[in-house]
Amino acid sequence: MIVEIGHFALVLALAAAFAQTVVPFWGARVGDDGLMAVGRNAALIQFALIAIAFAALVNAHLASDFSVLNVAENSNSAMPAIYKIAGVWGNHEGSMLLWVLILAIFGALVALFGRGLPRMLRADALAVQGLISLAFLAFILLTSNPFERLIPAPFEGRDLNPILQDPGLAIHPPLLYLGYVGFSIVFSFAAAALIEGRIDAAWARFVRPFTLVAWSFLTIGIAAGSFWAYYTLGWGGFWFWDPVENASLMPWLAGTAFLHSVAVMEKRDALKVWTIFLAILAFSFSLLGTFLVRSGVLTSVHAFANDPRRGVFILAILAMFICGSFALFAWRAPMLKQGGLFAPVSREGALVVNNLLLTTACATVLFGTLYPLALEQLTGQKITVGAPFFNLTAGALLLTACFAAPFGFSLAWKRGDLLGVAQRLTLALIAGAATAAIGAAWLGGRSVFAPLAMGLGVFVIIGTAIEVVMRAWRPGLALGAALSRALGLPLSFYGGALAHLGVGVTLLGLSGLGFGAETIATLHKGAPVEVGPYSVTLNSIEQRVGSNYTEAIAPMTVRSGGVAVAEIAPARRQFASREMTTTEAGLKTLQFGQVYVAIADPAADGTVPARLYWKPLVTLIWLGAAAMALGGALSLADRRLRFGAAVRAKAGARQLAQPAQ
Amino acid sequence: MMTRRRRDPFSLWEKVADAVGRMREPWQSHRRASRTNPHPNPSPVGEGNCAPLHLRHVLTARGKLLFLLPLLALLAGHALAVEPDEVMKNPALEARARALSEQLRCLVCQNESVDDSEAPLARDIRLLIRERIREGESNDQVRAYLVSRYGDFILLKPPFQADTWLLWLSPALILGLGLAAALYARRGTPRSTPALTAEEEARLAALTGDRASAGSPLPLGEGQG
């Protein structure tokens, strides 16, 4: 019964989405306040209905109701409760429901906090948001219904894929979706601005908090996924330039570019057309990612034919939104008035360079991801575009962007002094170059990337720190005065600084790759094996029974110079329900590096084949990402960016904004 | 063995099956299982085993891992990528073998290198590389042999040739286009704001004069935006 309520709520949500699309849009055209206000209520009702539907599905999974097809295929009564819940989005239908739930959450946020917005802008934005919702709800109900019944119900479910039975599944997808789907708001506002033919700094000020939320979640979501891959795969890889990863990286790159250009628009009223373009691009990439992954064209051209209904449906949605928005852009963008002149060497100019590099990297990733597909369709030739290609192209572009970051961060608005900035950054440049040189000498030319990334990381960190200090302190200024100036700097400045520091920290983490060690060996009980500066000794091999698996676990002691520093226990898990095995790596963080051990199935003679790694600085990769996301959150806390601040700021703009510029 | 098979929709699969067929006994079961499924990749929209894989496909990189699972199920006991018994005694040769296998794609996985893959076919290729290196072949010779056998598909880094130059040059082309667009957008905008007229100068002087006499200089920190 609860399942039917959920199903029914989803159908009602479709109706609410329809109302949200049509009524406020019509109201905005005829100038009827009452009709425009419908958008707000429809968004809230839609959110409530989708939340009910989602709760119903969660309930079915928790109760192991195997009369629901989705539960029977993806759950098992023996699974721990957390995986029963996470399993809701561990499959196609459920993850699409999570997608629309998050879409509805963002719609409801606009409805709740958009009171300060111009009525027409809000009505149009909610209408566009409603249209996206309408399309995806129709997709779910027509092709991917999670509430489909299975009669007669099986006695036991097929179980969730064992690799997905991990806390990572509970964390990673919702975070990533918050980011992915969060860009829908930016998209809706861009479309609304285009429909109105007007866009200004107030628009930027309202959109920026949503951008920061989406971007921060996307950053942390990608990092969480990468960390999950790292400890699950058994060899410590964390980024593979896999089409699926690329699908999440592209919106991130476009979103990062947007975040920077929207700052220009907010502060200087420049780059309007470009900012709108990026807003459309960021969400288009989210949609493209959804299409690529859901339709299966990327995994295999043939898979597309397996269920053409889903693939074609998403393709239609994709075509409608991307073509529609770009057509709107081409038609309306020329009407947007440009403001804010700036010299090529200026903060604005640097942000244009940032945008160029990021969007080129993004386009390269897109090109590399789709090229083999196109080539095979056109010529029948099968090629692989793998990590080496992306590292050489997109990687190089991104490293260049990282190098430019401290310069842009230090340049003044309107007209900057590149020579002066270079002088201020001298210390950072020297420190970075010295680090790179020492690193290269240490490695003896074994890797070009590692010393380069390390030098760049040091440069970005020190360069950012210099700028923070220089903002507050000039030679001759008393410490107390400097401190009070530091406290007076806007939070969004510190947010930006923290995010840039995060980039530097991630670079340092990446550079650690070149300094690591790997040992492949068959471990015997009591016989130590060297890996980097540590030695690892196998203590025993034990068999254990878990909730829905059995595992062979191999406790080991990690020693440094004869002193035990850690106990680790890598394992192999056997899941009977699907006859699958997973690798549970044994990990220990020492300083910022990790000792990483993955085992194969133990042999009958009490030995176990293993891969052992010492990965120096590796945790910095994710700590850096966390710092970036935290930087976003810090900016979000800035008083001037609070939700709804747009209009209050606008009212006081004459008094406040002018001296600040 | 060296001849390439005729091109058909499943040509890659033919190669894979051919290679698998040459393997040792235990893998026969894998071959049979695979024959019934004419494509090596799991279909993320299809029914059956792959259905629960969708999320992973949208979310993370481990799509490739998923395909390994059915193989692993059939092959309990083979569970690491490079295994201890594969490692060559000569560290220089082993380093060459590793470097080579890192640049090759595992043919049955989605996007994993031969070096990282746990698939039996990847192990087979790793052993093949080591055998050829031991026989004294150069890296290029080994690579050429593998390409002749499996096609360009096996190279993670696509070669620069007639059908890939567009791919390789795409970043430069896109960057160039972007630069051109940026310059085009600047065209027509004045280089700088026009100089103030005498009247404006006078007004400004009056305004700033007022301000100075009122004794309110700009506080520190202003003007940074």
C-alpha cells in the first residue's frame, strides 16, 4: 500500500511539475502576479510529493518488500540497514528518483528564499525548473518506474552488487547529485534571464550562492568517489579518465569556470554573455553525463540498442534542453548589454584566461570521450582514448591554469600590474622552482609530472598565502592594524584563498605518485617484506563470517625501522548471493601518506599473494579537494551572498557599491 | 595467428575470444560463458546481471571493475593484477614490462590498463609482453606485435595518424578558437574609458575637494573590491 502511495505521489508530482511549468510562465507573459505566485506553491508541493515517493521507496527497501521489482533485484534481507537504504540509489530507477528529489529540493529552495527576487525572474526560473522536472518525472514514470510490482514476490532478493555494499555508496552519490543537479538552478536562472532579455549584478548575486552550493558538493562528491575507487579497487588508483568520471568532471570544469566568471559579473558587471553561456554549459554537461551513462552509449555502442526506449527518451530530453537553451542563447544573448571595461592585464583578464583554459580542458575531455564513439560509427575503426591522452592534453591545460591561479588572484580589477604581481610572487616562484628542481634531482628523471606538480603546488600555496598577507599587511603597518584589516576582509575572499590553497594541496598530493613504492610479493607468515620506508609482516590468515559474506582476512604489522607503527588487515570478501568477491584493502595513514596492502585469495599452504604500496602524500589529494569545497562553503557564509540578499543589496547599492569599487 | 580477422560488429570480440581460447584449461568456462553474450561489455541499460551497475556507471570510475566480476566469479583464486609469479627476475626488464603494460588497454575491461586489470586476458598479455622482452624484442616491437594482433584499440594512447590527428590537435584548435573569440569580443570596445572633459575635471575637483575638507579620507582596505 505504501508503495502505491509512493507511486501515486510521483504521478501527482508530474502534475505539479506541469503546473509549475505552464502557469508561472503564462503569468509572467501576461503580467499576472497571482499566476506567477503559483510557481512557488507548485515547487513546494512538488518537493513534498517527490519526498513522499522517495520515502516510500526507502521504506520498501528497509522492509525488504520483494514484491517490488526494484527491491527484489537490488536488495537482500541479510544486508545491513545502511546498505538497504543506500541500495535505494544503487540502481538505475532509484538513482533517477534521487535525481528528481534533489531537483525538487533546489526548486523548493528558490521558492522559499527567492522572495527578494524580481517576480518575473523568479516565475520564469521556476517554470524552467518545472520543465526539467517534468521531463525527468515523465522519464521515470514511463521507462524506469521504481514502484513496479513483482507478483508473485520472490522469497529472497538478488542482493545489492557487492562492490556497492560500502559506506561510499551512502555518501558519494547523494553528494555528487547535489552538485550535478544543483547546476539546474543556475541553468534555470540563465534561461529566465534570457527570456527576459535582462541580466545584471543582482542576478549574479542571487545565482552565486546556488553555484557555490552545487560546486562545493560536486567537488566533494567527485573526491569521495575517487577515494572510494582508491580503496576498493585494490591497487590504489583514484582517477582513470573513465567516461563515467569524465561525465562528472565536465560539469565540474564548466562549473568552476562559471564560478569565476560570475564573480566578474557580480563585481564588475562584465562578461555577461559569456557567464550565461557557461551557466547553460554547466548544466548541459550534467544532462550529457546523465545521458551518456544512463543510455549506455559509452560502455558499448550495442548496449544502446538493448533498451532503446530509455536511451532515446534521455536523448530527447537532452536535445530539448541543450538545443533549446542554446537557441534561446543565440536569439537573446546579443540583446544583453555589456558593461565594465577592463584592460587585458587585470583580474578580469586573468579570469578570462582561467575560463579559456578550463573550458578548453572541458571541451578536450568531451572530445576525447566521444571521439572513439564517433570514429567507430563513421569508419568502423576502433580506437581507445585513455588516460595518457587526457593527461597530456587536459592535464597540461589544467596545470597551466593552476600556474596562472596565483597571478589572477593577486591582480587588481580593471587594470593590473603584471610586473608588480610577479615581484610580489617572487618568493613563491623561487620556492616552487627550487622544489621542482630538488624533486627532479631526487627522482633522477623518472617522472616529469611529479616534480612539476610538486613545484606548482608549492607555488600555488605560497603565492596564495602571500596575497592573503599582502591584503592585510603592508611594510610599516603595525601588527594590530594588520589584524583588524585581516578581520575586515570579506569571507568570500578567504573562501577563494582557501579554494586556491586546496588546489595547491591537491597538486602536492598528486606529485606524491612519483615518489611512491610498490612491492609485489607472496607473503609468508612472519617474513617481513619491504615497501618504501616500511616493512610489512603477515601475522596470520583468518576466516570470518560477516552479515552477508565470508571473508579471508590477513592481519599484518607495519614496522618502521623495527618499530611497529600500525596494524592493518586487508581482506577478500566472498558474497554468496552473487558469487562475487571484493578486495578490502588494508590502509594506514602515516603522515600524509598511506601504506596500502591488497591481497589475493590465500593459498592452501598459508601464504598469500599481495600488492603492497607506499603512497606518500596521497591523502593530500582529497584533503585538497575538501579544502576547495570548504572554500566554497566559506564564500557562501559571506554576508553579502546570503540568499535573498540580492534585493536588499540592490536597494542600498548606490550608497554601498560605489565607494567599494 | 598474426592475421587480423575480418571486420564485423563483434570483431573485437572475435579477437578476445580467440585469445581466450588459447588460454589454459580453467578459462574455458569463461569462454563459454562469454560466447553466449556476444559483447564483452556489460550493458548498463540491459536486464540481468548488469542492472545494478547503473549507478556505478553514472557515478564513478569503477564501471570497468564491474565487468571483471563475472570473470572473478568463475576464476576464484585469480584476484590480483600483476601477480608475484609474473614478475621477471631482471628489474630493468620488469620495469620495461610494467611501463609497456601501463600503456595498454585491457581488452575485456572498460577502461583499465593491462597492468591494473585482474582479467585473465590481461594476465595473458602481461605474460606475452614478458616473454617477448625476454626474447630480446624492443618496446616498439612488442607494441607493434600487439597492435597487429589486437588493433589500435589496445593502445590507451591513440597513435597520431590520419584518423586521430583531429583528436590530438583538438585542444590547440579549441584554445585557438577561444582566443579568437575573446579577441573578437574585445574588438570594438574602447581600449580605455575616454579622458574626462574639463567640465568633469572641475566637478571632480569640487567633489574631492569637499571630501578632503570634510576630513574623511578613504579608509584602508577600500578599493580592493
